[in-house]
Amino acid sequence: MSLTRDVRYPVVMSVEQGLVTAQHYRYIAERTGGEDVFLEELRRDALAAEIPAISIGPIQASFIQILLRTAAAKEVVEIGTLAGYSAISMARALPDDGRVRTIDIEPKHARFAEEKIAASDVAGKVEVHVGPGVEVLNTFDEDSADAAFIDADKGGYPAYLEECVRIVRKGGLIMVDNAFAFGQLFYEDPTDPEVAAVRAFNDTLAADGRVQGIIVPFGDGMWVGSVG
Ligand SMILES: C[S@@+](CC[C@H](N)C(=O)[O-])C[C@H]1O[C@@H](n2cnc3c(N)ncnc32)[C@H](O)[C@@H]1O
């Protein structure tokens, strides 16, 4: 038996036996730091302000923080601010002189996030930029970030990836949310109009020689990649 087969066999078995189930997710959640009162309140206030409840959850936030700390990240770029949940979470994992530059096309989202950021423990560490993702990214310098988190309109993902490869330094991190297309990745007739864009993007990133990436299977699936 070849070495490759030896190594791959147990992995395939684990997947086929349904290693990652809803029960496993609950088990992980019970053993992962939850969200503090500030972020709980942010979620509630965002709902009350009719901002969609589509931010990342506490498990994903915790994982992203670990990745950022491990990468000793100081400068992070985010496309898709929404209510500021992920931006605040990421800023908390940065050193005192760290910065998150986060972009959103919706002025209402950007305003809400700015207010929350100003009231948070990371006020001064997050800049909110209002405008279309690509246009704003175009204004950021090459090699000016250690990490990027792409979490906006799926049709824009290929262009965001191009920009992030330019902006994130070599060896830096690129994280991309919703690789499982809102749970509809394998649907024959998906109802969400963005599923095709997610599928196409997943194939694009998998074939992109500049980024070594893997989809981490929690939340809605998140690409974690390193710029080569
Ligand atoms: C999934 S939400 C972001 C959630 C946020 N990252 C979090 O976890 O807290 C996606 C956001 O992308 C924004 N967006 C959509 N199209 C955009 C575009 N072309 N440029 C910039 N932002 C965009 C939306 O307004 C929305 O607030």
C-alpha cells in the first residue's frame, strides 16, 4: 500500500462516518469562548435596527482571533462590515497599534457599525470605509495588510481576492466566508441567487496557485488561505 493511501484512508473514513455532525458543533460551541455582553447587545440592537442577522458567530470569531494572533497580524482588511461584529472581534486579537480597515457599501450598516465601534473596547482600532468593495480596496497600498476577511456580495469575491492578494503581504492570511453557499452548496435547484457565484469562486480559489487554501467546515464554511 502506498504512503498516500495510508494517509488518506482514515480521513475519508472519518468523513463517511459523519465525523462532523450537529452534535459535534454543539460540543465545540460548549467548549469555545462565547460572546461577551457587548457583542450580545450589538446583535440585539442590529436586529432591532433591521440589519440582517448574517454576521459570523462566536465559534468562527474565536477561530479567526486565534488565526490572527498566530499570524501576529497587525493590519487587517475586511470586505463586509454589516453591524461591526466581525470587525470588533478581529480588532480584539490585534496589538494596541493594530488596525482593521473594514468596508461596506451600505451607509446604514457603516453608520451602525461606527457607533458600536466607538462604544467598544477597540475604538480607535477600526476604520470603517463606505463604498463598493473593489473601489475602496483599490485605494489601499500593496503589502499593507497581514490578513483579509472577505464576507460581502459573492459575485464580487473574485475581484476581492485579486485585490487582497495584492494588499496582503506574502505569508499573510486570506479568509473567505460562506464557502458552503448558505447550506445550499450541493442543492440541485438552489433558491439563493448567489450559490452559483460561490461554487465558481470555490473552484477559482482551489485552482489559484498564489494562495494555499482549505475550507474549514464550520459556520457556513470558511476558506483559510495563506498568500504564497
Ligand atoms: C455577511 S455581511 C458581513 C458580516 C460581517 N462580516 C460580520 O460577520 O459581522 C455582508 C455585508 O457586505 C456588504 N456588501 C454587499 N455588497 C457589497 C459591496 N459591493 N461592497 C462592499 N460591501 C458590500 C453588505 O452591505 C453587508 O453589510
